[in-house]
Amino acid sequence: MIRLLLISGGTISLALGIIGIFIPVLPTTPFVLLSAALFVRSSPVLYNRILTGRITSKYMTRTAGRRAGISALIIMWSMILVTLVFAANATWLRILLITVGVTGTVFKLKYFFAKDNNQIIHNR
């Protein structure tokens, strides 16, 4: 039963990732990575197909997670700016939005650098 749920979730996630190739608003890399994570726990055959597939293999590189993080930051800041310009009338709300955005950016950048440091240490 669990295996069937994992395969179903991976298939739905993969479908969303492939749709994201053609629709710029929908992120591709996180959905393909999620599919791979679900398939590695449920079906080695499907996992290998994602790793070696003509469409999905380029999203399984070492830099794919970094590209996903950068696109997440771009989407986050664009939504914060749209909200600041069109919806946030109160000064306290604008300060709160900017604070949340800066905090999210700092944590994301720390994650990028910590991940690179761990890879450097383990490769020595």
C-alpha cells in the first residue's frame, strides 16, 4: 500500500515537473527531485528511468538544487515586491514583508554555502 502511494506521488510530481518545463511559473527541478526521492524508496526501475531519461536527466545534476533555490528566491522576492506595491498599505506590514524576505534569503544562502562546504570536506 505504501509502495503504491509513493509511486503515485512520484508520478504526479513527475507530471507536474514535465508540465513545468513548458509553463514558466511552475518549477520543474523541485518536482523532478521529489519524484526521484519517492521512486528511490518505491521503485528502482522508475528511479533509474528518471536518472537516465532524455528529458529528466538534466534536472538531476549537482547544480539542479542550486538552480531550484535561485528560482525560489526570485519567485519569493517578486511576490513580496508585488505585495508591497499593490496590497500592503500599512507601514508595519511593509516592514514585516521585507523582514520575512531578508530572513528567508539569509537562510537560503546559508544553506547553499553550508551544502558546498560539506561537499568540499567529504571530497578531500
